[in-house]
Amino acid sequence: MSQAVLKLKKVIVDFSGFKAINQLDFAVQPTSVHFVIGPNGAGKTTLLDVVCGKTKATTGEIKLQERKELSKLTEDQIVHQGISRKFQAPSIFQNLTVIDNLEISMKQKKNLFSMIKAKWTNEQKKKINEMLELVGLKKVQHQQAGSLAHGQKQWLEIAMVLMQEPDIVLLDEPIAGMSKKERNKTGELITKIAKDRAVLIVEHDMDFVKEYADIVSVMHEGQLLFEGSMEEVQKDPTVREVYLGRKVEENVVN
Amino acid sequence: MLSIKGLEAGYEESMVIREIDMDVKENQVICVMGRNGVGKSTLLKTIIGILHPKKGSIHYQSEDITNARSSSRAQKGIGYVPQGREIFPKLTVYENLLIGLEAGNQKKVDEKIYDYFPILKDFAKRNGGDLSGGQQQQLAIARALVSNPSFLLLDEPTEGIQPNIVQEIQDVIVDIKNTSATSMILVEQNLDFVKSVADYLYVIDHGLVVYENPIDQVKDDEVYRYLSV
Amino acid sequence: MQNTIYQKLLSQRVIFSLIFLLLLAAPLFMSDFRLNLLGKFLAFAILAIGLDLLWGYTGVLSLGHGIFFGLGAYCMAMYLKLEATGGKLPDFMAWSGMGELPLIWIPFQFPIIAILLGILIPAIVALFLGYLTFRNRISGVYFTILSQALVLVVVTLFVGSQNLTGGTSGLTNFKTLFGFQVNAASTQTAFYLITVVVLGLVFFACRKLIKGRFGKILVGIRDGENRMRFLGYNPSAYKTFIYTLSAAIAGLAGMLFVLQVGIISPTMIGIIPSIEMVLWVALGGRGTLIGPIIGAVLVNAAKTGFSESYPDIWTYFLGLLFVLVVVFLPKGITGLFEKWSDRRKKQDVSSSVEVEKSYS
Amino acid sequence: ADNAASATDPEEGTETTEESESNEGNDGDTIKVGILHSLSGTMAISETSVQQAELLAIEEINENGGVLGKQLEPVIEDGASDWPTFAEKANKLLQQDEVATIFGGWTSASRKAMLPVVEEHNGLLFYPVQYEGMEDSPNIFYTGAAPNQQIVPAVDWLLENRGDSFFLLGSDYVFPRTANAAIRAQLENEGAELVGEEYTPLGHTDYNTVIAKIRNENPDVIFNTLNGDSNVAFFKQLKDAGITSDDITVLSVSVAEEEIKGIGADVIEGHLTSWNYYQTTDTPENEEFVASYQAEYGEDAVTADPIEAGYFGVYLWAKAVEEAGTTDVDEVREAAKGITFDAPNGTVTIDGDNQHVYKTVRIGEVQSDGMISELWQTEEPVKPDPYLDEYDWASDLSESLAE
Amino acid sequence: MNEIILTLFNGISLGSILLLIALGLAITFGLMNVINMAHGELIMVGAYITYVIQTIFMNYAPPEYFDLYFIISIPVALIVAAGIGMLLEVSLIRHLYKRPLDSLLATWGVGLILQQTARSIFGAPNVGVTSPSFLTGGLEVGSLILPYSRLFILGLSIVCLFSIFYYFYRTASGRRVRAVMQNRQMAECLGVSTRKVDMLTFAIGSGFAGVAGCALTLLGAIGPTIGTSYIIDAFMVVVVGGVGALFGAVSGAFGIGILNTIFEYVTNATLGKVLIFIVIIAFLQWRPSGLVMSRSRSLD
Ligand SMILES: Nc1ncnc2c1ncn2[C@@H]1O[C@H](COP(=O)(O)OP(=O)(O)OP(=O)(O)O)[C@@H](O)[C@H]1O
Ligand SMILES: Nc1ncnc2c1ncn2[C@@H]1O[C@H](COP(=O)(O)OP(=O)(O)OP(=O)(O)O)[C@@H](O)[C@H]1O
Ligand SMILES: NC(N)=O
Ligand SMILES: [Mg+2]
Ligand SMILES: [Mg+2]
């Protein structure tokens, strides 16, 4: 296996005494669809939080490509390092239209002065149109994002993340509230984008995980409980006990 | 118990649900499915009174509540679990539950709530806003249950919840159904889950009911056809 | 959709140009006194534009813009004062026992420098405060109240150091600028026309700024500052920039004010004027650039009108005006026009959300 | 009526400019005069009653046939406790309404704001309040006390009767600071001791700390040049701190009967003031004045020095106009020289040299009923000396000020 | 030594005054997020109420009962101010919860109207209130005199503080208030009558402004513009303490009070104000959201 794009060493996140993440070692391989599952409160979202800089690790180190120490950087600097993240609850710009949302998300110089003189390039226009097609928001491109349905918002936010052309994509429950059809669409999209970047996904939908995961990490009480393929995960007794429960066991059996 | 006639509602000029008729009987679990953005949440929001219908009527226990305030609907025994949790972030978990009691007439949180969702006891003193997504979802459900509502509106209650707890929620719903006369309208994306709890299924598309059947007559492929058009 | 936007720009262009021409023609049909008043209102309007950039588009409410207005005004006034005393020490310095001209007054003997400083000093003060506050993500109401405290302090300082600022009385009794009699009718008309031109320039410059991608980023910061960070932006820099820019514009307005009113004093830069400035923007309609201009002129015209007609009870009417506008014109006066043309319906929908965000 | 003119109506603007420039305000059968005081904002607490007094005078004059056989028509404007507004309104009165004269102002700041306006348009301003001096604009008549008619004699009297260690307390603006500059020079010249000097922002409300400092210095006299609200806070808190007029005498130059009502007589009882007029001043004119003032504005309305100065200011102007036979400013100014009038405080005379008035100086003590009883007065009206030229200890001051 | 004690006492005293005028604001502004610019005018109402009741006593009550007027004024001021607040909420604020900044503008207008109303009723000049005899003079401690009026205000502010705290954090009604302020819509859906809660809360906040006004008659002028001289300080206290944090307001008030007094003592009133501002800026560098920070996971 090639060397990891992202490596966490002995990371602890402590919320006034409560360790949401506890001595976690964790690695993400390039161009892989890497799922993180685990009980509610296991620390999955917090894991994404420390990687993207929203929460600062109490101790431990987070290294990008073995070199860059992330925990020192601010959120926006981390983004420019090539890490983009989608939040658990859709967070988009209600008062901007769908297309505006994508426009400000897209990869470009984002410092003050290059922004003042920012101009549309045809290539940018093209990119955004492709993206609109891809996530099927073409029809609503001029609608206020605030007026989209929950599912549509999810798609928009995924699109915003992709517009940044990151090396590592962090998705927190991207298919929450999506119907079967859209789940599959999302899944295909993820496989597609994972061809040239790493995708780290937090998800609870086992069928979905099973279908698209290259590798699955199971978190429990802030630590890594198990790592491997979905089959291995489902066979693991502790994972079943703390997380999966009976139904999934059944369809593992048959 | 709850009967909706010719309901039309939406946001400003945009009509989202049109001509919805629905009848929910005592102790019946109705399930609503539909693709994203067809108006499921809007329907529930209109029933609880966040949105006010442009047309049509809502009767609850043969009383017209079409124009009643949400609070009075809640007082009449309608419980609501919104999509996206809507926890009170700076109230502790316990206080969140106490607010849930406002609708009912009992004064303290029933122990069986903690049996359903143990973490709520462990985290009683933590701020609701600090909970994880799934924990918040559990809190939202518990908050609706504490007042023993006679009618429950559940908007995708299993969203973001770990599988084994999803099963528990499933059990909870069944349990409530068996132990009380409570009726429910349940918005859900997972057909298996629906079949295991519901009595009757509606599929909505573009704000209209396009398919309805008692659950035992529901054919998966028919449903999926509507869900994927 | 595209072409409705186009239509809108078209129609707006026409309206703006008409207003602009009308203003330029005003000297032909207005008495010196009224023209002078209008000129004062337009100076306020310039400030209102900057305030709208900050509040309407970036969601940062400053209740302290009187200070920047004042700094600009004082810079200009200091030069005029030195001109008037013709090299001798200004009277108030003498009373407060100053020997010779204090250092900070030296540069203001030169008009060009004074004018430059009139824009630079407010900008620098804003840059400093903005940097310190925004960098630490002090935002929303915290910033607002801080900006108000700034007013309190600067005013106290200005009043307290009478030997440098003329204290409560401020600076007045000017004579000449570039050799012209500042109070002469012809000079005043010239000042008026300059004000109109500056107003036009500032307006179209700001408009260009916010119509582009930059404007959308500002809205993004207004509605979801933290989210913007995860898109790779550093909101603090943007906020500081806009704050500084609006301060500079305020300074510019202040200078034009002094030239036409002939006096600047702490009462003009204090808490109350600072709040009124926000009222102009709100009344005209924030986040529209043109609204604040209308607001500034109308509010002040109303003030003058009320106080001239009912000098003893006019504040009733002013108060009532604010209440009624807020209740019945949530989007300000420009909101009215929008209602007529429901092009921008969607924005009305979410305007509530936007204000919520910018404050919760 | 004229007031009702809308602010934004251009037509109305043009008309007024077409009117003849000479003989200001003297059109048809009425003469317009401007009244410009703060009717709103912090200064309204003091200025409204001065305005009332001026309106009373105008009413009386009109009843007696007006001026030059014409009725006076007051045009009232609100200075709103905001100096630029004073300038704007003065402009409006002179350019728009073309009034024959303006009666107005209280704080020196407001006067300084109006000064360039009246000079630019060669108008007239009658300013009714004691002030710091160092000014004599040809377009302003100063009917309040110059420093040598209030402050200087007060200091002398205190040195003679109350002791020679002084504590100077004032609001932080031009009047107190300039007044105290003079007092410092005077004390030094008298070899008296200045133990402290404190300034608080206008509207300051907490005097605990100042009082603590006073307690430490324990002076014989506090010379108080606080203006407005602050006086109430200061005196109440001084009393609470257990300091009475027996321990330390406070002499105030901006506290008159009107202010005492707000402070509470019980609080300030026994402390001193220096003015040219008190409600208790014993002249037939005053009896009349107080009577008609209270008839107009209520039994418990009180009169005070600035009120009286506003009142007789109107009469002085009226006499000058009659003398000149026109309202033309230059001619009125000429005619005004040496004009006298039997004012409630005694006979006042306009000093042609500086357009101030001769006034009698009176030191008084506050009584339990809120009235001020006279302790001492000058035998005759004192010649106004705004630049304190008569006092060589003030020479440095006035020299540096000759503008 | 004495100086130090006295300065400290004066600081605490100033702090208690700041606290008293800020408490109401800590509710309407801190909890409800309504920027009520008319708060100062509600203080004014309290002050004039005291004046009116005093006048009534002067004219109709037997002299020996005169002092009672003050005891009676406090609850009356509370009720009247609360009533006006309630009126304000129902007629105006209620429609502006979604637009907190607009409430700033509207209440500013209301403030102007209230001021002018006071001027029309009581006249522009200040009115006088005679302190009750039991609050004149002071407690002698060694060579110092601690004015009874100051001690009284200190006590009053503490009583108000604790009653407010108890109400909001220990009673069901208070819990309802906090819930509504955090998510009005959801609270409504759970059966809380947000209208009642809003009205009640705003009334309470306004009521305490009235009490403050009543107390202020012991210290300073009573005129139409009394409110404007206190309002900004009140906002500062709330912000330094941390919006929505009651105990923050306490620390804010006493912090500012004591520092201000010390600064003023060693320099002068003007410089004192300036130094305070610098300290506050510096302080917020260290604690960007006030003394009592309240973290939240949500993005915005
Ligand atoms: N700011 C905070 N203060 C206190 N506890 C916190 C805070 N943030 C998170 N926690 C706790 O840390 C734990 C991990 O939270 P996290 O959101 O990472 O869980 P998760 O794995 O994402 O769960 P879910 O699958 O439900 O989203 C939870 O128990 C949560 O209560
Ligand atoms: N606040 C709003 N303002 C305007 N339009 C809205 C608003 N919320 C939802 N809509 C519109 O109403 C339609 C229905 O939304 P709704 O949330 O009811 O869909 P849904 O069926 O619940 O979808 P999902 O399964 O994603 O929750 C959507 O097309 C959306 O664009
Ligand atoms: N002239 C005065 N008292 O300001
Ligand atoms: Mg999570
Ligand atoms: Mg939904």
C-alpha cells in the first residue's frame, strides 16, 4: 500500500474532562473510499473536526503527506492544503443562489486582493455547469439555496466541497435523509471522485458502506476499535455488539 | 383521529403540497415516503402548525385546528420530531426533556424514556448542543415522547442513528403502538423499516399523494417506481 | 432569469443617472440655504454608502461611525482653523495655556496633507480596531457595542483635551480654503457640486465592488462566517478591509461636511449621531447601496422639516417615523420599489433569515 | 405660521431670496425675531425657561404697541443641544426668515457655533448667559455676566470671608476651563492656595471619586463651574458623603433657582452662588417681572439670572430699534451704544466698547425654600471687562487671546 | 489605608449601580437578543414614578409617613415600567424577533417619543426628589463615611440579581424563557406559548429598568435625558460579562466599577474612561465572547 496522505498520531480531544477522542492513531490512504463507522458519540464527527481545524486537538499530531503539521494551521489554511469537508447538518448560504454558492466555493485564489479583481473565466463557467449537471441542481441553479429541500441542500454542499478540488474529502453523513435512488447516485459520485483523491466518509447506513467502502474503520469511545474490509467488520463480534446489532448480523449469516 | 382535507401549503408564493387528503385512525401508524423535496416535511410542518395552510382543513379529534397555534396543538397531544433535531443547544439534556413535558400534564420524566435511550441519563447535565448528531436525534425523539402524546409526527427519526439503535427506535415505535392508543405519521426513507412498523403507506410526489395502500398490500417495486421517477 | 437581471440593471442605471443629473442641477432652483442643507445631507449620504457596505453586505453593525466621520471632519477643520488664524495660535489653545502650535497640528498647515490625513487617519484607526477585534473573532453584538464604546472614549478624549481639539465647542469660525472665502455663496455652490460628484464616484465604485464575486463573498461572511473559513477564506481579513474602507469613506464625508457646515464638534460625532447614521441605512434599505443615500437625505430632510415646523415637539414625529418605517417597511424605502417589481421576491423571503444570522 | 414651511420645498427657497436684503425681518406689519434655544437634548433643562422669558418679553412689548408700531413675530427654532444645529438654525433664521435679530444660546459652545454665522450674514445675536469672556463680536450683544461681573468678585469675596484654600471643580469645556485659568491667576496674585482642580465630562453622574479627592485636600472653598445635570449628582453625593456647607463652602456660578429645584433645596441649602440677579432681588421691576412670569408659567415657576438676562435682552434690542428707527443691523448697533433699561436686577446699560452690559454683582446663599438670599452686592453696576484688562494679573491671559 | 478602602468601596458602589442598570438589559438584550435602545427611557420612567409618588406624599400624606414614599416607589416603578415594557413588546418588539437589529431602530424611536412625553408632562427642567431621611447621611467606619444611599443600592442590586437568577435558572417559567430564546419555533411546537413567554420576559427586563431608575433618584438628576447617560454603560457591562450570562454581567459590572474608580482616582474622570476602554479591548483579546463564554458546536 502506498504511504498515507493523512496520519493522526496519539490524538486526544478533551472537552472539559470528557475525551471525545482518546489516543487515536489513524491513517488515510490516497485514492481510497475510507468509511468511518461507530456508535453515536464515538467521536467520528470530532475526528473530522480536528482534521479540518474546527476543533483543536488537545495533544497529538496530525500530518499531511508525512510533512505538513495541520494542527498549527487555521481552517482556511487547511483548506488550501487540499482538505475539504462537508458538515453533518447541511450548511450552505441560504441567501445566495445555488450557482453563487458554487462560485464562491470553487478553487481559486481566495485572498482579499485577488478577489477584488476576480473575473469569470470560461473554464470556471464550464466547471460549474458540469458540477450542476453532476449533482442534478441545474434546474434550481438560480434558486435561493435556502429554499431547497433537505436532500437538495445535501447535494449542494457536496458540490461545494468538490468545487474546491481537494486531495482529501471529508464527508459527514452525506446521504442522511436521501432516498434510495439518491443514495446510489451519491455512491457512484463518491467512487468516481475517489479515483484521484482520498474520500473519508462518516456514515451509519451499512448497506451503503458495504457497497462502496474500500476500507472501513470502526470507532468506539474515541478510539479505533477495528479496521478492515466491510466483511471483516461485520464478522467482528465486538463491532456487532457495540454497533451493528441483530439485523445486520442476519444478512451477514445468509 | 386526525383528518386532513384538501390541504395546500407552501412557502410564500411557492405551493409545496397540494390537495392532500389523509385520515389517521386511533392507534394507527401512517407512513409517508417520497423523494427529496416532494413536501414530506412541509406536510408535517403544516400539521403541527409551523406553516399555515393556504387551503383545506385539519381536524384533530373532530376539532378544527386548521388555524390553531402550534403550542395549542401540542397541548392537545400532538408530538413532533422535526427533521434536523432542533435541540435547545444551551439547555442541558435534562432541561430539554423538561421542556418536552410542557405539552403534557405529568410533572416528571418517565423512567422508561431512559430505558429507551440510556445515554440521555449519562449526559443529563451536558448541553444539548454538545451532543453528537445521533445523540441529539435520540434526544429529539425522547423530548417528544416524555409528554405521552396521543399523536406523533416523526420526520425521518432514524437519520444519523447507529444501526442497533435504529432497531431500538423501531422497537420503541412498535412498543408505543402496542402499549398505548397513540397514532403516528412517520416520514421515512427506508422501506424495510416502514414495513416493520407501519399500518398504511402514502407516497407523495410533487405535493400530491400518488400511491397509498395498507402496508400488507404494498408491493416494493411499485413503491420504488414512484421513489425513483 | 438572466435577462430579468439585465433589465433590472438597465432600469436602475436610468434611475441613478436621472437622480444624479437632478442633483447637479439643484443650484439652479434652490436657495443658497437649502442648497447648503442638501449638500450636508449628501455628505451624510456618502457616509451611509460605506456603512451599508459594512452592515448591509458584510453584516457588521458599527454604532461608531461618527468617529470616523469626525476624524475626517477634524482634519479638514484643523487646516481651516490654521488658515483662519493666519499663523497665530487658535484662540482655544491660548486659553488652555498652550505655548506654541502642538506637534500634531503642524502637518495640518498644508491643505493637501490635511485632506489626505482626513481619509488616512480614520482608515488607520479602523484598521487597528478592526484587526484587533475581527482577528479574535469578536463579532456580532460584541463588536457593535465595542464600536459604541469607541465613540464614548474618543468623544471623551476630544472633549477632555481642549487644548488640542477645542473641546466641547469643537472647531469653527473658518475663513478661507485655497484662498477662496469658504462662506461665500459661490464657494458653497462649488462645495455642493464637489459633494455630488464624490457621492457619484463613491456610489459607482462600491456598486462595482459588490456586484462582482467579492460581493457574494461578503454575503457569505455575513450569513456564515465560519462556513467561509472551511471554503478557504479568511473572513477577518475581509471584514477588516470593509471596515477600513467604510471608515475612509466616512472620513471623506466628514471633510465635505465641515466645508459646508463650517463647524465640527464632539456632539456631531457622538453616540447619538452614530446611531442615527445606522438609521439612515436601515430606513433607506440596507444591502442596496442606493437605499442608504435615499435614507440619509430623507431622514435629515424630515428632521429639518419637523424641527422647523414643530420646534418644541418635533422629536415625537422623528421617533414615530422610525417606528413606522421599521414596522411597515422592513426592507426600508427601497423595499417598497422591490414590492412593486416582484423580481427580487426570493430575497425578500430570506431577508429575515439573513438578519437573524448576522446577529444570533 | 412661517415655521410650517416644509424643509424640502425649493419654491419657497427662491421666493425668500428674491426679497429685499435690507431692513431684515421688517416686512409688512410685523418684525420677525428669531428665538434659538435647545428645546430637546440635555441642555433643554436650562434653556427652555430662558426661551419662555424671551417670549414673555415679546408678548409684553406687543401688548404695548410693538416696535416701530409693528408687532414682533417670534420664529422659534430648536438648537437641540447640538452646536452644528445651532449654526444651521441661525443660518436658517438669517437667510430664510431674515429675522431682525436672534435671541438664543446658553453654552459658550453654542455661542461660538453661531458667531461665524451672525458675522457672515451681519445679523444680531443676544446671548443671555454668564460666560468666560475673551470675546466681543460686533454682531453679538452679551447680556449675561462677563468674568469680572461674576467670577472675579466672587473669588475676592470668598478670600475675604471664607478662607484661602480653593478647590476648582468644573465641567470639561471652554467656560469652566477658561474661567478657572483666570481664577488660578487671581489666586496666585492674592497669594491664596490652590489645592486641587478637577474636570468631569458634561453629564458626568458619579462624583464619589472627586469627593474623595476633595476630602483629602480638605479645602476651605470649592469653586464650582459644573454645568447642567452634573450639579445635581455632585451636590447630592456631597451631602451623602457627610460634607455640609459648614465644613466646606461651595460657590457655584452656574447654579440658579431653576437648577436648585432639580437638586433639592435641602441638599444644597447653605451653599453660595454668584450672579447678577436672584428671584428675591428687591426692585419694583423684579416684583412685576416675577409676578407676570409666574402668571404666565405657573405658581411654582421660578425666575433666575439667565432667565432675567434673556428677558431684558429683548427690551434692550427693542429700545435700540426704536432709537435707530429701523431694524437695520448696523444702525441698531450704533443706536444701542449706551442704551439703558430698568431691568429686574436694576438698571442695565449697554457698553458701547464691547456690547456687554453694566450689571450689579450679587453673592447669595441658598435657603431651605430653594430661594437665594443676597449676602453681598456691589454698590453700582459694574462695567463689563470681557478681557479682564483692568487686572494686571490677567495680562498674560488676555494678551495671548487678543485675536 | 483609608484611601484604599474608600476607593474600593466607591468602586463596588459604582459596580452595584452599573449592575442595577444592566440587569434589565441582561434580560432583554442578553437573553432575548433585543437591542432595546429605549431601556434608558424605562429607567427614566422609574425615576419620574418616584418623583410623582413623592409629590403625592408631600401633598396628601402626613409628614411623618413621608419616607414611606420611597419604599412604595420601588414596586410601583417596577410594575409601571414592566407594564410599559409589556405594551412595547406586544405592539412592536413582537413583530421584530426575526430582525433584532430593526428592534434597535424602532426602540430608538420609542426612546425619542418617551423622552418628549416626559418633557411634555413634567417640563424640560430637572425635577427634584428628596431622599428619604433614613437614606441620608452615612455609616461611619473609622474615619470614613459610607453613605447609606450607596449601601442601599448595593443591597438592592444584590437582591434583584438573586431574584432574577432564581427565576431564570431555578423555575419552570424561567426554563421556558431560555428555551424560547434559543429556538422559538421548536419551543412553540412543544407546547410552550411563546407569546406569553416573550411578553413576560420583556416585561421583567423593563421592570428592573424601572427599579434602577427609582434607585438613581438617590444619586443624580431626574430629567428627560437621564436615560441616555446610563444606557451605554449598561450595554458595556452586559458585553464584558458575556451576552446571555447573568453572572457575567455581575463580574462585568464590578470589574468595570472598581477599575473605573481606581483609574479616575489616580488620573481624572476623562482619562479614567479611556483607560477602561483600553482594558476592555485588551480583555476581549483574551476572552472574545465575554467573561462567561458559552461554547457551542453549531457552525454559526
Ligand atoms: N463541545 C463539546 N463539549 C462536550 N462534549 C462534546 C463536545 N463535542 C462533542 N462532544 C461529545 O463527544 C462525543 C463525540 O461526539 P461526535 O459528534 O464526534 O460523535 P459522532 O461519532 O459524530 O456521533 P454521531 O454518529 O451521532 O454523529 C459525544 O459524546 C459528544 O457528546
Ligand atoms: N424554508 C423554505 N422556503 C422556501 N421553500 C422551501 C423551504 N423549505 C422547503 N422548501 C421547498 O419545499 C419543497 C419541499 O421541501 P420539504 O423539506 O418538505 O421536502 P421533503 O420531502 O421533506 O424532502 P427531504 O426528504 O429532503 O426532507 C422543496 O422543494 C423545497 O425547495
Ligand atoms: N457660558 C456657559 N455657562 O457655558
Ligand atoms: Mg457525527
Ligand atoms: Mg424533509
